[in-house]
Amino acid sequence: EVQLQASGGGLVQSGGSLRLSCVGSGFTFDGSAVGWFRQAPGKEREGISCISGGGSVTYYTDSVKGRFTISRDNADSTVYLQMSNLEPEDTAVYYCAADPQRISLLLCERGPSNLGFWGQGTLVTVSS
């Protein structure tokens, strides 16, 4: 059974930090690009950061560049999103997704293909 388990969300003050984790199982984790997406209230879900299977290629959307860092530990089948200098505009439900077919850039731009998977969301709330 394929699973992607996201965790690490919570309530934080503006300027604070959080680290999200996404643990995968049931598929070839190190052969899959993994990405983080978020959906704020009343907005469409957007891809914010994605990483290649080997971890050498990363992508960030402009709004999080310089504040968020994506990384992965394939030995533990985990992808992390370190979020710093958080702003109220970062408040959203954060999802991870994996795709064995799409490269990291396409994963973030288009979401997972029909061969990919979504994890459940974790809520991040940033207070001002």
C-alpha cells in the first residue's frame, strides 16, 4: 500500500520556524521526485518546493525562496521542508506528493501524474 505521511504543522508566530516531514512507503522512494504543496483558504493549491529522487535538483516558487529549504533522506524515506521567517501569508494546509515519472519542476508546476500520489495535509498557521 502506498503511503505518504506528512507531519510537523502547527501554530507559530510571524518570523518563526517549522519543519515539515513527509514519510513515504510502498513505492520506490528514491526513484521519485517529492514535492510540497499548499492550499490557503479560498485559494488554489500551489506547488512550493520539489526535490528530485536523488536530492540533487530542487525547485522553489518565488514566494518561498530564501526562506524555505527542501531536503531528503532516502535512507529514512523522508523529505523535509524547513520553513523559516514564516509570514501570515504562509498559513495553509501543506501537502506532500510523490511522482516516479515527473521531474521535480514538473511535479511542482503540474502536480503528480497518474502514476504519482498525494499525502494527507498538515495545517500550518502563522499568527501576526
